[in-house]
Amino acid sequence: MEDFFKLISTGECTALLDRFTPLASETVPLAAALGRVLAADIVARELLPPFSRSTMDGYAVRAANTFGCSESEVALLTVAGEIAMGEPGRTLSLAPGQAVRIWTGGELPPKADAVVMVEYTRLLDPTTVAVFRPVAPGENVIRAGEDCRPGDRILAAGHRLRPQDLGVLAGLGLTTVSVHRRPRVAILSTGDELVPADQTPPPGKIRDINSASLAALVEEAGGVPVALGICTDDFDRMQATCTAALADCDLLLLSGGSSVGQRDFTLRVFAAIPGAELLAHGVSIRPGKPTIVAARANQALFGLPGHVASAMVVFHLFVRPLLRRYQGLGTTLGLQTVRVVTGQQIPSAIGREEYVRVRLEARGANEPPLALPVYGKSGLLSPLVRADGLLPVDRDSEGLDQGVEATVLLFP
Ligand code: AMP
Ligand code: MG
């Protein structure tokens, strides 16, 4: 294993993800559906709202009976009753010249087509109301089926459910939904130098950082992290752990040991897993070059660099899109972007795409923020903690001058 077998570009690495397909669907209750991705279209089977409802407290009327009225020439209507909240309005019928007291959300009686706000009425006696502002048909009313009608496609397959989507599902009485299974992601940190984060490292050792940050990244991206802890740099142990993990995980994330050193076993371990196919070893990005991608059927195996910043960058560029793809979202980064202006010169080497950690500094209301690089070795954590996102610099660029426009990928 003398060298990376072939350095590929980010585009080529992303294209490797096309072979993976969305995970099967499962049915979950609404309470567990936030952030999940629909596996099938949602089609309404009912009217929503189920009946025409008032949006104001006031009087349900025939709009035509209020036409032309004003402060000086009020329309006098006979109060034919009241529709208490939660009671059906359809039991009353509104004859011409009649009004019915109604509350916000109440069901309009048949023949009523508008509601006059109580502010524009005066009750003259218990059965006579004066209206001094006209209403148009449909005013202050949500009509039956105005939200949706039977057969309407409310939400499409591939849509990630948001709080308002759950609201409409509840409104339609759809209390379970079919969503893509969340990818189970096994996370294994490798290295003889690592101890669990809850231990005090003896001299020469350090705490395992990647297990914590990768689990959080997986969770944020919609996956289920399965923590496997630490494995020493030992081929047999690594292979046994990986094989066991693949029995019930969709994705395996190893960090450390992905390079070409004497003690870097990830490539050999992946190659030795029956049925696994190596897809990439080495991506021409910085940080993150020692990246390994392998596949076993629809399962993916990633060897991430051990350096914490490198592992995070590779996660955002390739693992996050794959998690989205597994969930039926397509192979997009899914990171928000923001237009910025560089606050200082950002040099970069030709021949590899660079992902510069930057922090953003707000400026005037209508000005894009300044992006300021937070430099630091990729083994350092503090630059990442101070950064708001990554500024990609092209493979063929020598860097960016100060004061030029650029796009930053924001950390989620
Ligand atoms: P490697 O990719 O195994 O050569 O590791 C590169 C660097 O990342 C070394 O300094 C490791 O000690 C460090 N490293 C590897 N894994 C972790 C981890 N889980 N947490 C913190 N640092 C790590
Ligand atoms: Mg190592």
C-alpha cells in the first residue's frame, strides 16, 4: 500500500454516491415524523377544513344583504340565533334578511356566505343587529376544502417533514406516515493513541474526539449513530469489528488509519471484507485527502482521515450527501450557503480543491458579510469551533484576493 491508488476530484467522489439507493420505507406516528422524508406522496382523502368556517367573531350573513350599508345607512338584520363553538351551523338556515351570531372557527350556516366583524355591528335589541360596513361574498370565511380537497397531492415523496407539514397531516386525520428508514451509521475511531473521552489519557495518548463529533454530525443529518468506540491499529480486530457492524448498519464510518502509513489499516481492512468493493482512495481536497470509499451492495464504508477538521470536511462533502440520499433526499450537500466578500487574501495551491474554514463578520444591512479565514492545522479543533463555515477554493485557482465575492457553505 505504497500510495493512494488514484486521486479523484470532489465531483468524481460525489458521483460514486449515485450507486446507493434510498432505504426502504417504514411507518411512523406523527410524533416521530419531524425531519423524516416521505417515501410516498400524501394525497388528501377529505376536505380541509371540513366545513366553511368563520375567521372572525361576528355575524354570519348573506353578503348581498349588507351591500351599500354605511354608518349613516345601516343594514338592519334579524338575529336568527347563535352558533356556539363546536356546534354545527348546518342546523340553522339563513333566510334573507337574517344574521346569526358566530365565533371564530364556527361553522357557517347554509346560505351564509360572509361574516361581518362584530366591530362593524350594533345590537339594537336581542333580535335586531345593525350592520354599518358591507362585506363581500367569502369575506372573513375559510371555505370548506380551501386548504385541500380529496385527491389533492398535499406533499410529495422526497419531502422532508417540517412542523407545518405535520399540522396538515393531523388536520387530515393522517396520524401515521410512510417515511424512509433512517440510516444506521456505525462509528469507529481507530488508533493506538486513543482513549475514551471520559478517561484521563496517560502520556502519549489523547482522548477520542471523532466519536463525539461524528455522532453529532450523523444525528444532525438524519442518521442514527451507532457508537462502536475505539479500536487499536490492529488489522484483525478492525476487520472483525467492521464485519460485525455491517451486519446491521447501512454505513460504516472509520476515522484514522486511512492514509498510506505502516500503521494505516483501513484500506486493507475494507479490501478484506467479503463482498466489499473499493471505490476510492484519495480525494484531491484539502483538508481530507486520505479518504477511502467502499461499497458492499447498498452499504457504504468510509475511511475518514483521523484529523478532526479533515474528518468533518469529508463528512460534509460526501457522507452528509450520502445520508441524504439514503433518506430519499437526493445527493445534495444540503448545507445553506451565503454570499460573502473576502475580508483578506486567501492563498491556495493549484491542483486541489481547498475548503477554507472561515468565520463571518456582519457588516451593513445590505452588505454581504465578510469572510475571514481561521487558519490552523487540520489537527486543531479551535479553528473549527471559531468557524461558521467552509469557503471552497477551486482546484485551478491560486486563491482569492481580498474584497472579492465568494460563497460560503455554512455549518449546520
Ligand atoms: P491518522 O489518520 O490515523 O494518521 O490520524 C491522524 C491524526 O488524527 C493523528 O494525530 C491522530 O492521533 C488523530 N486522530 C485520529 N483519530 C482521532 C480521534 N478519534 N480523535 C482525535 N484525534 C484523532
Ligand atoms: Mg492512526
